[in-house]
Amino acid sequence: MNWFEQADFWYRFYDWMFPADSFEQAEAEIDNIKKLLGRTSGTVLDLCCGPGRYSVPLKKAGFEITGVDLQPFLLGKAREYASRQNATIELVEEDMRNFKRAQAFDMVLNMYSSFGYFSDFEEDLRVLENAYFSLKPGGQILLELRGKEVHAMRFTETVSSAMANGDLVFHRTKTNDDWTRSITTWVYVRGQQVETWEVVLNLYSGAELRNLLEAVGFTEVRLYGHLKGSPYNHTAQRLVAVAKKQ
């Protein structure tokens, strides 16, 4: 079973990946997303929505939201968050390699490095084909991930973090020989208990991601180094791609 299909992985690292301030950060980024897309309303597919960090504030900002995720645990967190915020959103349990609705959405969002999970690169292409199929003519996609250039500039082999409850999280990362994938060993330490997962992500440069988007029909591909719209250059913190369906 792939790492992203394992419910135990998301359960174990949830508090580390999605602390309270990450929800506040996502809410603060909604205006940036609106500016990048040039939209203040419409239907949004939040692909790999996780606990709804972007789905819920987008709904509160006036958009209609469908959140899709493979993990029931994360969808449960999204339902709880939406309920607390009195936000009505559609949540769908589905693999992003399979989910598609013909011309149903004005926008597709894929945030927080939720692209590039699959051992077969053709499956990444299928995800984009599904997104293209699901967009209305003139619709847009926004992807936010760790680009290959950013990975190289900000690479740290070993990272450790302490949780509020005293548990420890360690990451040890390497890159394969042709720089197509990063392989990270995630280690969770609670007292004498140690749990380990291997997380593999496909790495895309700005040019490679542009080519992939154009291969499925997207046009007007724009690349940024942050959701604020800064250039994708040596100062980039993330790789953000925005593209349009004709």
C-alpha cells in the first residue's frame, strides 16, 4: 500500500501537518488566491482537500465548494471544521486519479504539495486530465507545491520537530539520481515507541510542470514563487502554477 493510502500515516502526523495556525494561514491566503485567479465567486473543486483548510474559508468568501480526498479521516476533520464555521460544503471520498465531473467547476485547486504522489508519472498526467475535463470552458487550475528548484535551493537532509505533547518528528530526505523524486523517511517518536514511513513525491521544475499542463490542453500557464504572486526565481518559496482551459 502506498504511503498516502495509509490512514495511520495521516492520523499519526495530523497534528504536526495541520496545527491550528495552519488554518489561520490558509484563511489569510484566500485573498491571494482570488487575485491570482481573478475571481471573487464561482464553483471550486478543492482536490485533495484534506481537513478543509482552504475549502471552508473559500466557502465563507462566497464560493461553492466540492472537496475531494481519499482519506475518510481527513474528510471527517473537514466536516468538523465546516460545522464549526457554519459552512456548507460538498465532501467526496475519492481518489484524485478517478474523480471527474464534466465541466462542473470554474476553478480547481490543488494545495500543499498534494500533486506528484504516484510511482507512475502517467498517473500525475491523468490527474491533470481529470481536472481539465472537470473545468468549464475558461476555467482555471491552481497548483501549489514544492518545485524542483525550490527543493534544491532549500534542501535540508535532516529536520526534527518537537510536538506540544513532547512527541518528536524526524524527517530524513534524499533525492534520487535523476532528480525526479524526493524520498523522505518520516519518523514519529512517542516515548519508547517509534513509527516510520517512507514518503515519496515526484519533483517537477517550473518548466516540467508547465509542459505537463500544456500537454493536457491548458493554456496561459503562469508560474509564481508564492501565492502572493512573486516571481518563480531564486527567491521562490513554493511553485505555484495557474493555467486556463480554453
